[in-house]
Amino acid sequence: EPEVTQTPSHQVTQMGQEVILRCVPISNHLYFYWYRQILGQKVEFLVSFYNNEISEKSEIFDDQFSVERPDGSNFTLKIRSTKLEDSAMYFCASSEQYFGPGTRLTVT
Amino acid sequence: ILNVEQSPQSLHVQEGDSTNFTCSFPSSNFYALHWYRWETAKSPEALFVMTLNGDEKKKGRISATLNTKEGYSYLYIKGSQPEDSATYLCAFRFTSYGKLTFGQGTILTVHP
């Protein structure tokens, strides 16, 4: 059974610091996504990525966020200057069927 | 603004009980409705993808139905077991490979 992996499982950072969340999606998939869930809220869409480009992004995905697939395997989400309200569980998905286990980001 | 709602928010049942939850979604611009099971500290697991009005899908003791005209889907679990305890999420999609819009989930606890 193919699986999506994410690292780290938990990241604690100080407000204003940059974080990079990493995902290894399923190798022959073409569409990749980042979602997040703030505690007590719905899972919400951040960005989708196809053919090495962003195909859709939400209002949340502002200039502080970026994604890339630097080496054809890893798929990363960078937050340049974290805010307290960025604290959430971040999920990577490979197509719409396969989700990673998530990275819990805590901004203090 | 797309709104996907699930009910109930949480549910406690006894082992052996059958149960069902509801997902409501916009009835216009429908492409697909997904159901996931999410256990704590694990990846959300895809259960069903439903695309056609009247679809019924089954996987073991779990089944789902879809009504796109009125905008709802039901998930049924027959003979609940403690290992069925999880959060059940539905998500709506209005284009192929488009973003998923999630409901808030139903937390199911099955007591032995």
C-alpha cells in the first residue's frame, strides 16, 4: 500500500521564525496538496501543486507561504515568518486519496 | 462560499450497534464527495469516493449513499466495533483534482 510520509511529526517554533514542513508524496502521482487543521476547526485547503506549479491556492496562502518540489520527490511547505495563528496540524496529500500523518506546528 | 456540514458532531454507541452519520453539501456544481476515516496520530484513510447521484458503496461493514440533487450523503456502520472508533470526515469537490472542502467531522466512539 503506497503511503505519504511527513517530517517532522511535531515542530515547535518561535513567532517570526521560518519553518519548512516536508512531505514525500507517492512517486507517480501528479497532484499534491497542503491542508491544515487548526484545533477545533475544519480541515482547510491551502494550496494545490501540479506540474511543478501552484494550480490553486486559498486566501490563507499569502506571501508568507511557499511550496516547492526541489528534487522531484520531496514536496515542501515553507512559512517565512510564523505567526501564532499558524499553529495547526499540516497535512500533505498525494492526489485526493492519500494523506500523510501530518505535522503538528506549534508557534510560541 | 462552499459549506459542508456533518452531523452529529459526536456519537457514542455500544459494540454491535449500527449507526449512521450525515454529510450535507452544496447541490450545485457537484463533482465528487469523499469519505475518510481518521484515527488519532494516523493519516486520514480514504473510504469512498462518490460521484453519481444514487451511488451506493460498501466496504465491509461500512457503506455510503449519495444524493446529489438534495445535497447529502449518509455513512452507515453495521455492527460497530471498538476499532471503528475514529473521526469520520466528508469532503466535497467541484472539479476534477480540485481542492477538497471538508466538513467538521463526526467523532465516533464505540464502547465494548
